[in-house]
Amino acid sequence: MDGVQQVRLRLLERAADGQEAPRDVSAWAAVVASHLAMDWHRAKRRQERLGERLASLRQPDHASGEDSRLLSVAVARGLDELPDAQRQILVLRFYADLPVRGIAEELGIPEGTVKSRLHTAVRALRARLHEDEVV
């Protein structure tokens, strides 16, 4: 979906929610478009950093499928030990690949709550994997 479509969608969502149309639609559209562009650039940078981190973790002589199986088992155990709300957020974010906004809509909670739970869950899972000396 391109930027113009997203701005139009936001305007339609406002109308569907019963909100009044902005007084100056062109100014409102410019602000929304600017925010969408910033979100897109942030997401792109995040993806690039993630790719770099993953590339740095790869070892040239990756031992065997055994290591990845051990990691998978450790992650599954770590997920099982998390509180339901945190586990649900992690699964939706990293397995279903939903963005924060999509998770918030799916669960009917604020985006800030999703971010907070996601941060706490990742930190807890990371600590668990370090305890088990998996990573």
C-alpha cells in the first residue's frame, strides 16, 4: 500500500470511528504522511540492523543442525515459562510477524502496552537463554 492510500485509509478510519474531519485536511494529510514516512524509515533501519546482527551471529563453519535444534528447544522452553500475556505478544510479533499496531488491534490493547510487554518478554527470554548457556 503506498503512502497516499495509507493517508486516505487513516482519514476513512477517523470517519468510521465517528471523529470529525480535520479542519485543514491538506495540513492533516501532510502531517500523517510525514509520520508514515518516518515510521517506514525506522522500520527499514530496524530491519537493516537486524540483518546485520544476524549476519554477525553466523559462524562460517556452522556446526550442525544439532545447534539449531538445541536453540529451538531452549526457546520453546523459555516461551513456556513466560506469563501468557508476554508469550502471546512474542508469538504474534516474531512467529506471526505482526507489527506492533497489528498486535494492539488483535488484542484490543494500546500500542504502548504491546511495546512494554514485548520488551519485558524479550528481556526475560534472553535471560533464560543465557541461564541455560544456549546463547
